[in-house]
Amino acid sequence: MKNKILSIVSVIAFLMGMSACHSPEDFNPTVERNIINNLTASFPDDDSDDNSFTSEIDYTNHVITVVFPYNYPKLSDNVLQQSDLKKMRVIADLDNNVYVYPTLLFMDMTQENFITVKDQTGTSTEYKVVAEIRKSNECAITKFNLTSLGLSGIINESTKTISLISLESIGEMLADVTISHGATISPDPRTVALNYDQEQKLTVTAQNGTTQSVYTVKKEIPEKIAAGLRANSAKLLWTKKLTDVGITSTNMVTGIAVTNDYVVINDRGNSNAIYLDGRTGANVGTINISSFAGSLTNFYATADDGDNILFTNLVPNSGNVFTVWRVRGVNGTPEKYIEFNVTSAIGRKLSVQGSLDGDAIITAPYYGTSGQFARWQVVNGALKSQTPDLVVSQGLGSWGDNADVIYSDPTDPTSDYFAAFYSTPRNLCWFNGKTNTIRYNGPEVSANWIQNAVDYKVFNKVAYVLSNSVNSFTWGTDDSIYLFDLAGNSLDNQPINFGSDGLGVNGNYGAKALGSQNANGTGDVALKVSSNGYYLYIYFMFTNGYVGCVQCDCIDM
């Protein structure tokens, strides 16, 4: 037995010796296929979102073409000239352990440039870099309305059809149409009255003169899916820097009032409230609120379902009389709607469920309290009392200066409601409206981030709640929005991914994304259902950052 053991040991030792005699294999770094993936150019000293121009790379002939738009800024009529490209900042996207020479910083792109790319094996390849100013190939219809009849066309981009929902005769009329920038449309329904009781073919030709799309406009009623949002229908419709729409203040934009067609931006102390097109984000006009405007007297704004826009003052900072101003649509004149004496802090947020022209429930939190808020009721277009009811939500800590409350039923003050706040428990809460106790909690939000806005809407038979969380620091990443599907009687189902692997909203549209700070930690959200019931619009605003819109639909495609 001893001899057998010794023999085995000898064999193992021999094998180990054989292994030790092998030379170690040379380490070869992974050689990536492309080596250089992109070359991005931009104008120095221009912080516009349009100021980033990517490239097309011909790896066979070693040519990098940086593509510039025919118009710059993108949606302007200004024609970009080759001479404008004299000094461009350039950045290369390289694989690991790849180097480029000479060191990139600026290029004169009015002429050819040459760079050398050295890969992981030490092999060098010379690339020629050229600029091309290229006309757009976009040829889409993005809006089609028959304004005189209040009809909004349902655009199915995949089938290139536009549905006009009408059981009545439409006849001949002009249309309000938006097409891709620089494109043309034939026939042009904006200048030629077409008979929409018959199918119409519209050809959109891109700015480049060659790429085309043909749309069919027809009167019909598209099918809806059984309930709720169509999966994967969400898209980021538009975003605008607040500075780009005309906001010059810092830390003064507190809220948005979203009507059926417009987004009104509340800028404290600004006598002219800017409003944007709700579907495109384009500036449309201003509302004259000079009769009450001030940094503490138009502190916040919201809107109901009937295009009534409401502004609040801040109590007690502006005195002990809480005042709500009503403006009937963007062309309306301010009039006092609510006025009552109060010593508690109120006015940082106001929410309306329903319409002031019908039935509504209005809520405003009392700040520095544990779950207290004021509640007014509107019945058949009449405010029941200037003095609100006091409601006390149970199970909350003090919500400090940040809270928002929205009811679910405009006709029932005992219906369930939803609250977002900066307090424990640190999540969105769904409350039993009869007992004022918490039914369900949403996912926990870090104490670093401020929750302070919530909205509620029913869309295609399903109730949805929208909330936010805000980053008030110069560090960290937040500035997020959350949509909850309530069909399962919980706050567990979030049907839209707003993160970096989804729509890319969260973390990218707050003040920090622009190198700034939202010192007051303010922001807002709003839900709006289109008048035809086919679209749900999700609006968000982060102070000192952006305002934007996400569109979803329920069309059975």
C-alpha cells in the first residue's frame, strides 16, 4: 500500500513538473471591431440641445463624415454655411486602450482633417475627417387637426394613416397640420380645403427632396385596446429648457398648469405667464396676470379639466389671506375665486380634480403639519364655501414645505386620495378617503430626494397616478417621475420605464443636468387625457431645468 501511495505521489509530482515547464501564454487584449465608434463635433460656447453633431464612419475607406443639419438651430430657417464650421470642438468615442493622434480639441471643418487611430495591438490607421451639411430626410406628419370642428386626427405612424373620429359629415375644410421641419406636403391641407368625407392621400417630401411618406386621411373610429395604455406606446414627445422658452429667473418657476391644449408656466413675479403648445412645446403666447403678480402672490399655478387656470399666493409670507385667482383659459382675465383668512402655511401647491364649471374637489396642504390639508368642493359649477374643510391624513410625519394631494372622484369628498410629500413614510401614499388612513404605499424614495407633486387621471377605464422626486443638491442623480397603474389595487405596477434603459427622462432633465441647482427643490407633474380619449399626456417640470411631455396611447394597432 505504501509503495502504491508513493507511486501516485511521484506521478503527480511529474505532472506538476511538466506543467511548470510550459511557458505562460502571452496576454492578448481584446481587439474591438470598430476601434473608433464616433466622432462628435459641436460649436464652442453654445449650450443648445441641438449642438451635437455625430458622424458616419466608413471603416473600409477610412473616412469619417461629420453630419451637420441644413438648418441650425435645428428648427430655425437659418441655413448653416460651410464657413460656419471654422472652429469646431471634437470628441472621439474610442474603444478601450485605443488612442488618437494628434490630440483632439478643435478642428477647422471647412477643410479635410487627418487623424491617426492606434488600436490595442499597436496598429495605426489614418482616417480622413470631413464635414457634410445634409438636408433632413424626415418626412412625417406629427399633428393633424380640424380645428373648426374640434377634431384631432389619430396618427398611426406605422401604417401611415390618420383617423378622424366623426359620425357626422365633415365636408371640405382647411386643416391645422404640422410636418417635419423643412418638409413639404402635397396637396397642402393648410391652404387647400379637402373633403374629409372621402379618403385623402397626402404626400410628405423631406427637406432633401427625395425621401417621401404617403399618409391616408380617413373618417373612422379606431379600435381601442381593452383597457389602459398600449404596451410600449410611450414616447418622449418633447422637452424644453426653461431658459429656452423665455424664463430668465432662477428658483422661481414652481409649477405648470396644463389645459387641453397648452402648458402654462408659473414664474413667480412674472406679470406675463408664458404658455406653450402642449403637443409640441413651442411658445404660443402669454397670459397677463399683472393684476396680482408678485414673487409671493403668483406662487403656484394649476389647472382643472375645464381649462380653468388657478394661481395661489403664499401664506403667511404674503399675509394671512389665502387667495386663489381663476383665469378661464389662456385668453381669460384673472378673477378672485377663493379668499379666506388663515394663519397656517398654505399655497405652495394646489390640486383640482374635476372642473370648476361642473363638479370638482380642490385641495391645498397646510405646511409644517402632519398630514393636514384644506378641501373645497364645487357642485354644479358653484363653490360650496370660501372656507374649506380640514382633513387630517393619518400615519404621517410632518411634511414640512413639500406636499401635494389629489382626490380620485370630483363628486365625492370621501373618495380615495393620493399624497406625495417629503416625510415619513418616504413614498407615495394611497389613502382611504373615508378613514384618512393609508391603503397602499408606493416604492420607497431616498430621503435625499424631495417628493412634492402628484396627479390622478382615468384613461381607457384604468386609473393612473403620476408623482415625482426632486434633487435639490449639486451632487447625486434624481429628478424623476413615476407613473402607477392602479388596476391591481396597489402602487406596485409602474407601466412605463422612465429610466436610462427606458425613455431616459429620470436624471436627465433637472437643474443638475444643466450644471445648475434646484435650490428650493421644486417641480411639478400633470396628467392630461386627450379630448378624443386616445392619448394620455404626461407632463413634468423641474425648476431650473426642463419642462417636457411624454405621450402614450390606447390604440389597437
